[in-house]
Amino acid sequence: MTLEPSLPTTRSIASLQEYLLVDIERRSADLFRKTTEGQWMLLPFALTDSLHLASVDLRTPVTTLFADLEEDTPDSASSAA
């Protein structure tokens, strides 16, 4: 699944200041935050990181995004074999 066709439309929302894309299989997250110049800055987060969503003042370890998921993913299952 690709999100690219919808991203230009999403990024054109004037009030949007940041959005988070979560990759369940890789257990990572990419935070895109709009700078004061109106450019989108990528902030990648690994499972061991903590993230801050400034728009809603939420600080949380990245692990909480995956707390309810099964331990194994397709990537980890294939690398363990």
C-alpha cells in the first residue's frame, strides 16, 4: 500500500502542522513536521526512541505504538528462520 497519492492533498491542509506514519512491520515511525518556512521536515523514530507530537503535546515511547501487536512480524519471523 502506498500513501504517496494522498500526501500532497494532506500536506495542502493549511492547519496541518504534523503527521505520523507508523510502519507496523518494521516497528518504526516517521513524523513529518511543518517548519516555520512551510517545509516538511522528516523526523524518523526507531523502536527504542521516544517521540513528541507537539500539536497535541503528547510525549510517548515509540514502543507504546506497538504495545497491542503480536511479538513476531513477517520481517522478524523470516530473519529468525
